[in-house]
Amino acid sequence: MKRPLVWALLAALGITLIVGAQLIWPPQPEDILDFEGPRIAALVALLVVLGGSMLASRPKMGEVLKAIVVWGGLALVLVGLYAFRYDLEMIGRRTMAALIPGMVVETSDGSGAVSVMRANDGHFHVDADVDGASLSFLVDTGASSIVLTQRDAERAGIDVDNLHYSIPVSTANGRALVAPVRLDRISVGSRIGLSNAEAFVAAPGALQTSLLGMDFLNAASSSEIRGDRLILRP
């Protein structure tokens, strides 16, 4: 086996040991630079492997320095990615939210606040969990209630065949006849939601999309529009 390939395999093994120890025994943010326990074992193993290979092959000093620079730089990149993994995850989620209208992004501070990007039609669409079904809603501040379309009501397990559409409600698209129902749970994110929530099902063909009105928005402690983002806080 050629010497450069041997060096590459040995360095890769050493880096794998270090990263594996970090993943199996992850450090807290404040002690990420502390070296103890499994991390010491991984580093010692790396030194033994590399040291033994150097004694056996006696490489030139230039080759040693080159290997240290290349693989040391790669190790620093891996450690940096690991250290900022939560920030990178949040950036990824926000990017996906911009590409996928309705995708809910929870803040990384653990507060349970969520944000949704404005869609191309100028409105906010949000994905909510309704009795175990993931449904897409149009946020409608002109509506007071939660109103489901026929299709969404069926997906949420509501028996639409026995509903009576006799109650008129106002929406941004005008007035519609709806039937009253009760939802066991409707939630956006992990901490914003309503239990035993009053809602309505629109008559067939009356709505194109389900509406999330002020009854739900008031369940949040605050809601604000910041640029193209709707932010809800529990």
C-alpha cells in the first residue's frame, strides 16, 4: 500500500475516534474545549496510531508537516461544525421555511416561539396539528374562528356526513355557512395550542383552504409580523 494512502487512512481513523467520542459523549457548550474522559482516550488512541506509524515508516519531515496541516485543518472544520450545529440547524430550518410556505420554525432558545414566512400570495399559511392530522391553514385575522374545509375535517377524523351547516360566519372571502364541531387539540409548534377547541366545518365548496382565525391566535401570548415573518409566542 502506498505511503500517502496509509497516512490518509490513519488520519481518517484518528479523526473518526475523536468525532465519535464527541457524538457518543457530547460535551456541554461551556466545556467543549475541556479534554477529559472519553475524549482523552480518543486523543491518546490517535497519538498512538500516528506515533507508531511514524516510527515504523520514518517519513520525511515535510510529509509530516503536510499531513498535520491538511488533517489538522479538516479536524478543526469538523469540530467547528459540531460546535455550531444548533446554529446551522436553525439556518437550515429558516431556509426551508422560506422555500416551503407554511413550514413552522421553532426558535432555538427553548421558549416555544414559532415563526412562519409569508407566502408568494402575500398571506401567511401555517401547518397545524389537528387531532393527529397535519393540516394547512390560512392565517385570517378577519375571521374570529377556526374553520375547516370538508377535506381537512375528514382528515382530522370528523364525521362530516352528520353535520348541519346552519351558522353564518364572516371570513376574508365573505360569508359562509358552517357546522359547529369540537377539536380535541389543535397546535402550532410544541407549545402553542388549544384543547377542546371550538371550531367549524364549512359547507362543501364554501372554502378552498382552512382558516386559522383570532380564536387560535389569541391562544398565543403575543403575535407580531416582522417583515415577512409571522411570530407567535406561547
